[in-house]
Amino acid sequence: MTPLEDQAPLTEDQTAAYLARIGAERPQAATAEALRDLHLRHLTAVPFENLSIHLGEDIVLTTQALYDKLVQRRRGGFCYELNGGFAALLTSLGYGVELLSARVFMPDGRLGPPYDHMALRVRTADDPGPWLADVGFGRHTHLPLRYADRADQRDPGGVFRITEAPEGDDLDVLQEDSPVFRLEQRPRELGDFEATCWWQRTSPKSHFTRSLTCSRLTGTGERVTLSGDRLLVTAADGARTERRIPEGELADAYREHFGMVLDRLPTRPVSHPE
């Protein structure tokens, strides 16, 4: 399949359905204000989740497959799916969108593999500078960041900064002065992420094969997360409550907190030796 087929545009009907999925009106123009609204609505409507890996479902990185999963099936996904779908929506609304590859910083400071994460560089009709949009990182920014701004940027999700990486022309994205991911500035195609996407969903070394998670930002600024059978609610100030959901109530929890109707529950991951 060619890159053009991978990223075939949404139809008018699909664009309308996607906007309805996130509870948004079609913006009159591709403005920065509209981008901020769409970004926040996507985060509150479409969960970050890796259930497909533990349901034995394939993950297909084409616009049509992502539309089917996120909109028609009302599911979520991880970065390639969420940002890939959001990129298709923004493009259909007249935004200039480029896919960017990033490598996530591990707790020990090492970087993950190439194409470890996908983010978006977005150009609007009313602002000279591009924006860094990212609806696929879980707990992160609520709103897009100014791509060219190297000062602290305050966001409801914390204080973020984009800095020049020590070598090359990459950029480091920091949250509260801690590095989150290293961003390449060269635009990529959706198909470029397929190999690492496959690794993320199959390798015993991948975080996603070792964990089962579904997480969504709420309209009040809280984040609700179902990790296995533990339901965690994190307030905007960082306060957290946690309770265990009985096995027989998990399907109801997915429906109540994430709007997802599952015909079967995902298999709990097992621990893998290093």
C-alpha cells in the first residue's frame, strides 16, 4: 500500500462523524483557537488505551482503519492511532499537518526505539508559527504547544518546554523540567511507524505488552484510568483515589468511564523475564 493510500483523506460524512464523536462543531476556519478546542475535546472523548494488544486484535495504520476504530467502533488507541486519526481530521478541516517521529525517555534516561511515539506539527490559517499537537501520550498537555517557543509554556496539564536537543536538530519536550520525548523535525508518513508499532504490540520488552490500560481526561480536568482491575482517578492537583473493580463489573466500568462497549474483556498481561 502506498503512503497516499495509507493517508487517504476523510470524506465529508466521515469528517462530520468524527466531529460528532468528539462533541465538536465544524470550525468555520482552521484557526489556532479551533485547534485548541478540537485538541481538548479529542482528549476528553477518545481514550488512550492498549486493549487491542490484549484482545488479540490487529492494529492497522491506515486512515480508514483508524477512522473505523476511533469513530465507528468508538474505541481509543495508543499514539499512532490517536494522533494518526487526529491528523486525518485536522487535514480534512484545512489544517496543515505533518507527522513527526519521537523517542520516549525511559525512567533511567535512556531513549526508546526510533518511531517510539508520534506527534503532530500543525499549521493554522491565522498564526504564523506551527503548533505541536499530541492527543496520544496519555497524561500530557491538554492543549497544543507553540512549536517554536523555547520558553516555559503553562498548560492545565503542567509546565512544558520545548528545547534544542544536545546533538543534531532534534527537539526535547520537557514536563516540569523532566524530559518526556525527543522529537525529530523531519516529516514522516503514517506507514513509517508500522515497524515500531508492530514491536510495541508484540515484544515482551514493550511497555504495552506488559500493561493493560485505558485512560481519559475528563471535562473537569481529572484523569480516570483503568489499569487492569484498578480504577484510578487523578485530580488536577495530583490527588489520587484508587479502588479495585470486581471482575464481573469491568465491562460496566469500560462503558461508564470510557464509553466503550466490549463483547469480551482483554486478557491480563503476564510478567515477562528481562
